[in-house]
Amino acid sequence: MHEARRYCAPVTKRALITGITGQDGSYLAELLLAKGYEVHGLVRRSSTLNRSRIDHLHGTAGLHLHYGDLTDGVSLSNQLRDIEPHEVYNLGAQSHVKVSFELPEYTASTDAVGTLRLLEAIRAAKLDCRFYQASTSEMFGATPPPQNESTVFYPRSPYGAAKLYSHWVTVNYREAYDLFAVSGILFNHESPRRGESFVTRKITLGVASIKLGLTDHLDLGNLEAVRDWGFAPEYVEGMWRMLQHDEPQDYVLATGIGTTVREFCQYAFAHAGLDWEDHVRYDKAYERPTEVDALIGDASKAQDVLGWRAQTQARGLAELMVDADVEHLGRLVRHKRELGD
Ligand code: NDP
Ligand code: GDR
């Protein structure tokens, strides 16, 4: 493989994506394949295949999957050495904030030290590649909005603290080793591919289940939290633009609009002709030991430097996610009925 590459021209850009089976990884893989990249994705071993978000890409020329894990530095070094990527997107993470209170050490190993392992593997292999780190608005935590690249960090969870380590180590490798390393501080972004235990998808799936008569209620925790919810495909475009710029810099991506969980419920239920107050129940099990009250991003730098701007806002997002879940769940229900279940 190496020999062949040495004598072949022109070189197609190769990208390595950790977290390719996740929401963002799947959209980023589609984006890069459409741009003509050779895309390599790290996948974790699991007892049943966990690739539903990239199943539709199976067999696509230019897509290559490799076993690897951010907790296994050897696997990262081996894959980087063999793939020789031009761009590395580090999207892999234990990404659930509440779960990070229950799995703090694992979260730190994956979300903090995992980034260090990857950066060290790039440095050790002397790779001339560009690096994207999936940083998060959770790093701002308790600091009130609006938040931008200069806002003071104050994480409120093991997840936020682990991601803050990765943010700073990315900055450090840029300054210490002249690596083209970028940290994208992304506010919440959602889609029909969003994991089912994040609040937006939980709500839109709940709405679809109620609409189809499968249940009559939805249990939620804190309805007062404010988040800045955008649409994931627009955000992966922003990641790519960060790595195409001449200078490695850090950027916030956000819509600039704050919405409470309660308002998101209102939008989603109303779109299905339902009143959220008839169905949503409070369950303290979904509260966190420490909460992040309000995140609203100021993405003016990304707009000025990268020409990036969020297009979709919370209400439109809730509606497109409800439509997708009603469609998806409706198909499953019909299929089960046809089977006589
Ligand atoms: P997901 O939870 O949907 O995807 C996470 C991905 O990471 C999955 O592919 C998962 O693999 C993989 N992963 C988990 N643990 C490991 C590990 N130990 N080694 C290698 N890979 C691992 O997250 P999103 O797509 O929503 O987010 C992408 C990244 O962006 C994450 O780092 C997240 O923390 C960050 N982020 C997300 C935001 C959002 O609103 N979506 C906002 C800001 C930052 P598997 O499928 O096998 O579980
Ligand atoms: P967040 O997303 O913690 O912002 O992290 P999540 O959707 O989990 O929570 C958002 C807010 O909703 C409140 N909430 C509930 N949350 C969940 N998951 N389930 C519930 O039943 C529920 N009820 C109320 C939460 O308390 C919180 O205030 C996401 C992840 O994608 C991170 O990886 C990413 O870094 C940040 O967004 C930006």
C-alpha cells in the first residue's frame, strides 16, 4: 500500500475520522467523500455491529474502516502510520454529560488522554497533517452567556473537564510543535441521527411514539436549561472550513439563539398537533449533580473568518426531527404489523 502510494499522483486527500459511527462522524464522512477525499474511520469493537449511521455508505469507494480506540494508544499509532492522513478529525468521545458522572475515569481516558494519545502519535510519526479537536460549549459551563473564544472556562462535569484538557493540549501542541491543530468549540447540534438519550432526540422520539399511540407520556428532567441548538450537517461543514484556513485558530460554532428545554418541547409537540403539558412528566433521575444553566454562543469569528453561519434554528430543527422520527417509527410499526407481531 505504501509503495503504491509513493509512485501514484495526484494524491487524493486522506482524512482520518475518530468517532465516524457517531452523529457528526457520519455527516463528516459524507461531506468529505462528496469532496473526493479518501476517508478512513476508526471503529470500536462491539459485540454487535454499531454502524447504523454509516450503513448507507457501505461499499462506497474511498471509505475505509479500521478497528481502533482512543483508549488504546498503540492502535492509534499503527493506524496513523499506515494511513498517513492529511487531516485528522478527533470526534470520538464518551459524549454524554450525565453519563460522565457515572463513568468519570473512562470519560477522562477517552475524552482527555485519548486526545493526547492521538496528538503524540501524530508527533511521533512526524506526520504533516492538520488536526481538528471536537471541543464543546460545555467547557464554558457556569460562565454566563453569550460565550465566545475569549470567554472564561468553568466546566461543570467530568465530561466538560476532560474536554477542557483536550482543548488546552491541542493549543499546546500547536504552540510547542507547530502542528496545524484547531479546536472547534461547538455548541449543541442535533439531527435525526442524534443519539436517542440526548434531550432533543428523546423529545422528538417521544412525540413520535405518542403520536403513533405507542405511549402517552415522556419523562424529562430540568426543563429550564437553555441551550443553543443548531443542525449537525451545517456544523461539520464548519469543522472542514477550519482545517482549510491558512492559519490554525480556534472557533466557536453556534446559532446565537438560546432556547429552553421547555420551549423545545413546545415546538416539537405542537408540530405533531399535541400539547406538551398533557404528556411531559418530571423525573428527577434525569437531573445532573451540577447543571449547566445557559449556553448561547457568539459565532461572529467563524462568520468573519470562515464565512460560516448557522442556517437552522431550534424550532425548524425540532420540526425536522419530529418529521423524521414520525416517519421512521411509523415505518417500523407498519413493518411489525405486516409481520403479524
Ligand atoms: P456521538 O456520541 O454521536 O459519537 C461519538 C463517537 O465516538 C462514536 O462514533 C463512538 O463510537 C466514538 N467513541 C466513543 N468512545 C470511543 C473510544 N474510546 N475510542 C474511539 N471512539 C470512541 O457524538 P457526536 O457525534 O454528537 O459528537 C462528536 C464529537 O463532538 C464528540 O467528541 C462530542 O463530545 C463533541 N461535541 C458534540 C456536540 C454535539 O452537540 N453533538 C457539541 C460539542 C462537541 P461508538 O459508535 O462505537 O459508540
Ligand atoms: P448536553 O445535552 O448536556 O447539553 O450535551 P443533553 O441533550 O444531554 O442535555 C441538554 C439539557 O437538557 C436537560 N435535560 C435532559 N437531558 C437529557 N439528556 N435527558 C433528559 O431526560 C433531560 N431532561 C432535561 C439537561 O439537564 C441539559 O441541561 C450535549 C452533548 O452532545 C455533549 O457531547 C456536547 O458537548 C454538548 O451538548 C455541547
